[in-house]
Amino acid sequence: MTPQNQRIVVTGGAGFIGSHVVDLLVAANNRVVVVDNLSTGTRRNLSHHLDSGNDRSHAGRVALVEADVTDGRAMNDVIADADVVVHMAVACVRTGIGRPLHVHEVNVSGTLNVCLAATRNRVGRLVYVSSSQAYGTAQTVPMTEDHPTEPTTIHGASKLMGETYTMLMARTYGLPVVIVRLFNSYGPREPALGTGAEVIPKFVLRTMAGARPVVFGSGLQTRDFVWVEDSARGIVCAAVSDACLGTVVNLGRGQEVSIRQLAAKILAILGRGAESPIFDRRRPGDVERHRADIRRAGRLLSWHPTVSIDEGLRRYIDWLVDSGIDADAWLARDERRNW
């Protein structure tokens, strides 16, 4: 299910996951307005849309507005004629460790700005893209949407507050909303440097450069990794399915992989299976266990993930190779502890 022939605003649409959402929306003949301050997103992620010479069938279907979600007036202006808003702009987990007030401003105040603009302009639907960090560490598995929300990070708490504002707009003002809680997405265009760099790019690129992956903590902590194109497809489904209005929906793979297992898989794929990772101190606020219950997404969105972790890792490594990345140059710039 995909919206068609609509004007859709995607905040954070120049980012890793957001740009894949834009790809799907454009392919369905929607006009997409990407709102991004380009702090972590890049024009490169959208270049195949912004440069009409690459594909004239999509010429003019994507506009990039450089703006910040913390600017309420700008959000009101850009959302004025939208049929659907997909709100994905975010400050990430590790940013919250060093810059908690910034994360609050982006994830809480920014979300309230988007919600208010969507309400004033009578938008047909707001999809708020939240995070599994809102749950905190799993108390039961698999984690249903009714699992307790006890976040362990500023990021998780801010995303949960964003959910509260989103649902408030639905209950008080009748704004049609859907909340999707993303588990750990990975794949092409994922940031590999700075606070936005997640575990898979860092493990893969360190290994490609001849170094060993660095595991923070015991490595027994688990994550539910989902291929980014599967994540994007679920978000797009939420933008059109009436069955999910007013609900929260998990988007994950439905399987958990420990960080030790992840390191072993990457080392094996890259021909260094006899080696082991380096262990360092635990990251502050790190959750111990995550595994999504994705039955609601299957029932309400007819959505199911299609790419296994093993296939996804191979696809991601192939993409890095094809992109011509210099792993040695990356390693020289990488911060071992990126928080």
C-alpha cells in the first residue's frame, strides 16, 4: 500500500531512512517536499531526484526545503498544502548523551511544532516515526506495542514525549495520526561517521580497513535489525492504511541478534572469521535487549520484512564496495567512542 498523487511532506527526508521513504513515495507519483536542515542528512541522498537529468520521469517531484523543525513558522508554511506529513526529523541516541537539551528541542519541541502545523492546516494524516528506544530494555519478548515504556536515554524519553504530543493532537483536535516505532534500521546511505554512526557501518568499515570491531559492554546485548528498505516500506504503508489510524505499530525484523553475533557475522563475511572483536566499556544508557513483536504491522499494514540479517549484511557490504568507499581513510577519521 502506497499513497499516490498526493503532496507529502517528509521531515528529515534527506537522511538515511527518510531518503528511502522519499524513493518509494516518488515511485508512486507523489509530489514530495523534503524538509531537512542538512545537519545529518545530505543532498547526495536525494541527488537522483533533485537532478532531473538522471530520471526525467521524476523531474520536479521532489523539492528540498532547508529548514529546522524547531522553527514553528517555517513548519506551518511548508505544511500548509500537505495531504500527508511523515515526521522523521530526529536527533539521535548518542547526541543525547552529550547534548540533551538539543535533543529535547529537536525531538520534543520540533515534534510539537510539526503537530501544531499539521493540525492548523487540517492535514489528512500525520505519520510520526518514533523509536524502539521509547521502550527501554525489554522486560518481555517479543515486545508488543503495549510493552511498558521506560526509556533509558534522553533520546528514548524525547521520542516518547513526541508520541504523547502526537496522540494528544488526535484525541483533542481530531488530527488523523499513526505512530510507528522503528527498531534498528541499517543499509545503504547509513551514516558512518559522527554521532549518527551506528554499529553495523562501524563494524563493517573497521573490518574492511583491517581493524577489529569494537564492542561496548559485554556484547550480549541484543538488537532487532531491519533492512532499511523494509523499514521505509512499512512507514509508507502507515501513510495510507486506515486500519492503523490512532495506533502505534512496531517495525522490526522480529528477531534478535546479539552484538557479539553481529561482529562474528561481519568478520566471517569479510574473510576474517577466526578473529574476535575488541571490548570496551559500556555505552551510557545502553539497552540490554530488543526484539519486536511485528504481528500488528502484519495485520493492520499487510507489512512483513523481507530481508534477513545475513542477506542484508551482504547487500550492505556490496553497496559499500560499489560506492568506492576508502575504508582506510574512514578509519583515520573515525571516533572509537562517538558520544
